[in-house]
Amino acid sequence: MGNLSQNKKISSLDRKVTIKTITQSQSSSGAVLNTFADLATVWANVDSQAKNEKFSMERETVFNKKYFTIRYRTDFDEKAILVYQNKEYDIKSINEIDGTRKRFLILEAERRE
């Protein structure tokens, strides 16, 4: 899970990802619309995992799980999404990497296929 240790260089954050958060707006008819807006584009280390299969209601769904290591920040939560290589990933967890003293976060994220 994530291969960025305390002693690893920042240069291993070599992939760009965009963090998007939910924003609310109002349509012309007055309905409230939830949309995603760009919060930040950041550098990340991406660790790919094997695809996981889940079955629900007699339908197979394949999830592609990845771990994204980014610089530490506090302006988003698990309601946000990540965009990597034009694909959207739901953030499942956000954790500080042990021993990095608020230098790095590891984001567990997955995408339905």
C-alpha cells in the first residue's frame, strides 16, 4: 500500500491528479444541483492494485483500486473525487503516512469499470 516512505524524495510524486470537491449551485428552475469543481491539481505517486470484483443484485461490478500519495493537505475529505488519466476515482480513505509528520497523505481510491 503506497510505496513512499519517510526517506523517499518528493521527486517520486511524478503523476498529476486533480482533486474535485462537491459544490452546490442552483438551476434556472430553482433546483439545487451538486456538481464537482476543481479544488487543486497536485503531484502524486500512484500505486496500482489488482482489480477487485464485487457482486450485487446478480450483477458483477469490477472496481479498479489505486493508492495515491500526495503532499499533506486538509482542505478535502472522502466526499471528494480524484481525476487521474481522465478517469474519476472515488476516495475511500485518507490517511497520513506514519512517521512523515504531516508531510504526506495516502488516498485509497477506486473506480467502477
